[in-house]
Amino acid sequence: MTVEQADAKRRKVSVYPNTPRTVSLFSTSARHPLNVKPGGNLLLALHVDGVPKHQQLGRMAAWPDELIMEFLGYIDDVSTIKNLSHTSRVMYAFCYDEELWKRLFLKNFATEPKTWHGSWRSTVLGIPVDKQANLQLPDNLHCSDLLYRPFQCSQINYEKLFAKIISEEQKYHSDSINDTLGSLPPGRIPRFKEETMSLDKFGKTYHDTPFILTNSNASRWPDWNMKSLLDRFSDIKFRQEAVEWSLSTYGEYLKHNQDENPLYLFDCNSTAMKTLTKEYEAPQIFQEDLFTVFNSEAGNCRPDHAWLIVGPARSGSTFHKDPNYTSAWNAALTGRKLWIMFPPEITPPGVGTDDEESEVTSPVGIAEWVISGFFNDSVKIPECQIGVTFPGECMYVPSGWWHSVINIDDSVALTQNFVPNTKLPNALHFLKNKRDQLSGFHPNEVKKVLDYILKTSDEKNDDLTILQDYSTKFNSLNIDGDEDCGEIVCSKLPPMPIFELFKQLLIRNGKKQDLDQGLEALLRIEAKQQALLTGKSKKWEALTGNGTASAFSFNFEDRDDE
């Protein structure tokens, strides 16, 4: 038994009754294509055939693997990496790394490849995978977790790994469709028939917890799959993370890739989306959306909020919270998705963040997170919520909830972000107190709308003064105002007055009563935050006299809030 197998056996956690299933983390026994072995094998190696590693690498043999890969990452010339890989078998193994060739592709090729050859390396070199030399390292010549782990992650089989969870969720799915769903074990995301979840029920009881909407109507959602999308939009370019390829090229990538973290198509601005957004209707309970006020008679400065999502099996998203503290719904059209979710106050295992949650660190990808044992750690936490959405089901993600999504199959989905009335205080709090974390707003569009507000306003108040000051300052900025504010260096873009603009737009759209109630709740949120930070609450008078909320007076008593 290798060290890796022993570690996997040690990590195989027994299944406790009435809790979500843990998984065996020994996810692959496949050989690395070059016969690179896990680092633990070096402890058991008695001898190595052929030229020793230290002779193949020369003086670089003294370098740790991490330093060698760091060094290779600075080389941006394809021919140099190719020639370097031919100096020895061990160096060939280092230069075989897919992430290295992906970086070379992104730096040296401005457009999509004419032909996708099954891997980044093959595509850059123009050599199909099946035409490459079958170079093999002698057993235990190079034992390296750094080189073996990405291959291991690329071979992970989530359908096998999560077989018990998927089987149980399949039963819950069928029971929900047939109205026979009983009580769920702890840690599972509940399901409701779409027609039974009213807006009142959602607002009073379920706005702050994840749930899955099921529907027995097979035509509830559009019939989009990879084939039908290719038939309609083969030549249209879609955004896939760091690249923007035609759907036909991405379709080839989807079928054949060796990535540890496969590219995920997440598109909101392609010409195809202008057509696709007209082909579905959001569930009734999610149509109440206060962010629609950003699309006014003055222009549309609303952040992107509707996306088409396409990805191969093994793709997905690492843990994150949705932007601008919005809620979201996600409808699975083809393929199954595994969801792992945590409430706002609980940071998922394996994820690090600062106090403001402006910086989030986590393992390289989903597979690394799972293989490292963090999934098993997660399901032991009582607040963790696990669920699988099947085609035709729609997941609700409350604002502020951490969530990671794993595509068990090749998948097509659509998703939208929105702000229901019940979440207005949370959105106001984010827009006011997390200005450096705003994303999706485009400065030029924002200025166009706020200038219209200033031009057509007869009254004067603190919010309008703030908008005027920003408009004046913006004219002197040297920035690309069409860019997402989240991508602009903070030193170049002063804090955007989205909070003040949002309030003015709500009032103009007849939402003043909702705004007043939201601002009152915002004061309570701020008082609670203050208590957590200092150990004592601010007095309400101090909170109402901070300038941004001074247009509203609540006449609270002179006492600390409990």
C-alpha cells in the first residue's frame, strides 16, 4: 500500500446515521500519462532504473519542485519550453504540466484555437493527443505530489464519489414530484413544488434558507442543451472565464480536456443572450426584484444579473457569495449539480477570508478541495446544507450564503441575481458599508443615470450633494468607464455612491415606504455589527446622525439596543 492509499484509507470517514454522507477520498487509481508517482512512493522506492533524477536535472536537482515550476512560469516563449522539455525525461515531466501550457496559450494566442486538440499543450504545439510520443518515466524516477495532484484532480469521478448522496437525492426528487416527500434528514436542502410556494410564504418563512423548487411540468424551462445551443449559436462567441471562444470550439473543449479545473462558460453579454433571455420566465416568487430600479428612463446601470452557464462534468464554482449581497436562483436544464452551502456567518472548511470578506482564499479548485478532505469536514458541521438539483429543478440561494457547485454531468443552466423586498436591508447595508466590494457596476453608465437624477431633481438633500460631488470628481478621472468597477484599481476610482443612487431610484419608482422600512432595519443591522466589533452598541441617535441616513428620523429612546 502506498502512502497515498494509506492516507486515503485513514480519511475514509464512517457514515453516521441521520447525517449527510461522507465520501471516500481515494478517487483515482489511474496512472499518470508519464508515470509520475505521488510523493509518498519515494519512501518505498528501493531502486530506480535508468539515469538518476539528480543527473537529469543537473544543478536544478537541488531545487524543490515548487521552485522549478515557479521558474518555468516566467518563461513565456513556446519554443523555449519545448526545447527545455527535451533536455531530459524529468524535465519533460515538469514541462508537461497543463496549467503551464494554458498560461502560454493565453499569453501567445490572442484568438481562439483553429482546432482544439484535446489539451492545452497539444493545442499550442498543434499535435493531437493521440499523435504524441508515449514517453514513460521508469518507476519511481520522479515522485512528486506537485505534478501528480493536478492529474489526480482531472481524473476525479464525482458520480462515483457522491453515489450515495446522488441516490438519496434522486429519491427526494422523485418523491417531491409525486407529492410523497416525507421529512428529510438533517443537512439536506428541502424541496417544494413551485405552485405551492407563494410570495407571502417565501417572504415570511423561506427567504433566508436555501430550497429547491420542483415542477412536474416538463416544459416549465426552455429545452436548452449543448446540441440545441450549437445548432442555433455555433459561431457566436461566449465568455468562458479567461477566454472568449465560439460555442463550437468550446463544445470540442467540453468533450475533451485534461484540465484540473475545466473552463466554465458563464456568459451574460453575448448576442445569443439577448435572444435567450426572452425564452423563459423566472418563478413567480423571484420576480419581485428591487434592483430593477437601476434600469430607469435615464439609462441602465444595473449590474449584469442573468447568465447562461455551460460546463463539462467536473467543472463548477468554488465557494463564494453572490455579488452585491444579491440573492439568486439557478435552474438546471441538463445535467445534475451538487450544492454545498453555508450560512453567511460560517466560513466553509478550507476557505480563508479577512474580516471584511474582501479577500477569499481556497484550494486551487473544487477537486483539490474535495480530495483534501474538506467535503468530509463540511458535512460534519450542523449548519452545512447539501443538495442535488436535477434537470428541471431550481435552486434558491439566499443573499450572503456561501455556496460551491459541482457539475456531476455535462450541464446547461441559467441563473439570475435579484433583490426581494425581504432582503432590501441587507442590500442597503452592503451598498453603504462595503463600497470597495461593489462589482458589476460600470462607471460611465452609473454617471449617466446619476446626472439625470441631478438634472431632474428640484429638491436638495444630502444624497444629492454626494451624487453631485461624485459627478464633478468623475470628470477628472483617467479611467476606462466602460469597465466593471470591480476590475478598476481602487486608487483610480473613488467609492461609488451606489447606496445614495439606489435610494433616489427607489423613491422615484414609488418604493419610498419599502425604503423607509429598509433603512430602519439597516440601523438595526449596523447596531448589531457595532456590538460585535466593540462589545457594546452605539446609541440610536449616533446612528441616525451619520449623514447618509439623516433624511429619516425614527425618534428612538436614549438607550442601548439589546
